[in-house]
Amino acid sequence: MNNYQKINPKTPQNITQRKAYLIGGGIASLSAAAYLIKDAHMPGENIHILEQLDVSGGSMDGAGSAEAGYTARGGREIEAHF
């Protein structure tokens, strides 16, 4: 067990009545939601991720298959020198 797994933060007062609204469905919001659940003990149903697009994931919204190939909106990471 690593050090992070040994940490058990105190539950904030009234955490079950609090709500979180995260703007954008990218990696930052998804990570924030995970930490709110794990560290702040916030119920998952109290976390709302607001995303403008039909797909969450931000620039990590790649799609496709091994047979047909993949596409990603964050195409800057798929240049030849990478």
C-alpha cells in the first residue's frame, strides 16, 4: 500500500448536502470528481459535470478502432515527431 492509500481525510461538515458543478468534461473535471468522491467523501450524485459537446473527455475524446484507425480532436499530439 502506498502512502496516498493510507491517507483518510476527515469528512467535511455537511458534505452530503453540498453540490459541485464542474465546467467541461475534460480530464481536469473528471479528476476533480474522483478526488471529491475519494478525499472529500462527497456522494457521486452531488457532482455535476457540465459539458457543451455530446462527448466527454475534452481533447482526449479519441474514437475509432484498430481496423479503421483512430481520430482525436487533440490532433496536435498525433504529429509525426511524437
